[in-house]
Amino acid sequence: MAIKIDKKTCISCNACTSVCPGNLLYLNEEKKAEICDPKECWDCSACLKECPVQAIEMYLFPEVGGSGSTLNVKQDNESLIWQVKENGKIIEEIVISKKDSNKF
């Protein structure tokens, strides 16, 4: 699996680059997030959780979400809302309390 970054949505906040444990993310010359080598992605989802504008999605295996499926994370004040999308359409949402999010 790997991630994809929507450069139009990216706000150049640097949040993703600061949490990537593999130091794979950087801001390019346009000041947009980019991954050095998608094949090196650890699939840890740290960047998904930190991106405040949902500019990053993780590709899922077809067996998990279907062909063309991705995962992203929205947030509100109290929850992480994990969204599974198939071809851009939300097919599943999983809501987890932020205070409980590290228990899983």
C-alpha cells in the first residue's frame, strides 16, 4: 500500500512531514507535500491523522475495501472519523473518540 497526496488540497502546513517515521514526506518546490518513494511507505497512517484538510489518502488492498479503495481521516474536536472510499465514494465510516484512539 502507499499514500496519495492531493496537491490542490494541501495547505503546506508541514504537519505530515513532521510525523512521518520514515522521513519520506517533504515539501516540494511548490511547497506542497510529496512522498520520496511511495514503495517505501510504512502504511502507518500518521500523516493521514495529522493532515488537517484530508489531502492524504492511503490506498487499500482490494480485499479490504474493493478495487480502487482508499482510506482517509477527518477530525472534529472529539473524534477521528476514518473513511473508506471506493472510487471516491464513501462506503464506510468508523468513528473513534480521540481520547480512546491510542487504545487500539
